[in-house]
Amino acid sequence: MKAILKNSRISPKKANLIAKMVRGKTANYALDFLKVVPKKAAKILTKILRSAVANAENNFQKNSSDLKIEKVLVLKGRTLKRGVPASRGRVAPIKKRASNIFIELTAEENSKNSKVSNKNSAGESSKSEKEVAEKPDSKKPAAKKKDSKKKS
């Protein structure tokens, strides 16, 4: 469940500021959040996120309320090199940067019971309260023995 936008005319640095805000969030929350952010990158990310959600619904029959943003990668795209005239016949360079943006979604599970059973099946054993209470705390640092012989 992916969507890709290549060579979008926004600098990767600016797009990554907004991408950091939506990483790990649910798709519906991210769409609502991006509506109110007054940045160009928010509008671009909204379009890509809508495309990824549509891909998930159409191709994988997933519900949009179950989707979570797993990855948002903002990478450097091509750079258009332009110039502006400067004094003494010189040219000052202008770099018009572009970004390649990748969004990947996953379907999150709603039941908390399945997460608990996964931990126990992974080999983690739960200790009883008695075992924890009987174990003494050994976090205190050991006292160093002073050497009676002094080096000269």
C-alpha cells in the first residue's frame, strides 16, 4: 500500500518538516491534520496520502480507518540549475530543488489482546509479583576497598 510522487517542485528540507509530523499517525488523523497546516508541503503530502489510501482500499480491500502511516520518505529529486544576472557580467546560481516522496501504509490491528498474545508467543515470560518482590535490588554500587599500601 504505497504511493510515490517523483520530482515534486519543493525542496526536500521543507517537505521533510511536514513529513516528520505525520510519521506513525493514522491515515485519517494525518489527513485532518494536513488540512490545517499552512505549508505548501502539506498540500502535496495530502494528495499523496489520499492516493495511498485509495490504493489500499481499491487494491487490498482495506478500510481507511485501519490504515497507519508506516514510512514517509522524502528524498532529493533532480535540481534545476538557473542563474540570475549579477554585477560585472557574472551570473549568480539558483538551484531549484525537487523532491521524491514515498508513503507506505500498513493496516493496524484494533484488538489489544492479539498484541499481548504475540509478546508471550515471542518467548517473553511474564513474572509473577512474588518473584519480583523477592528479588533484592542490586543497583547499589559496591564500595571500593582502600589499599593500605601507598605508592610513592
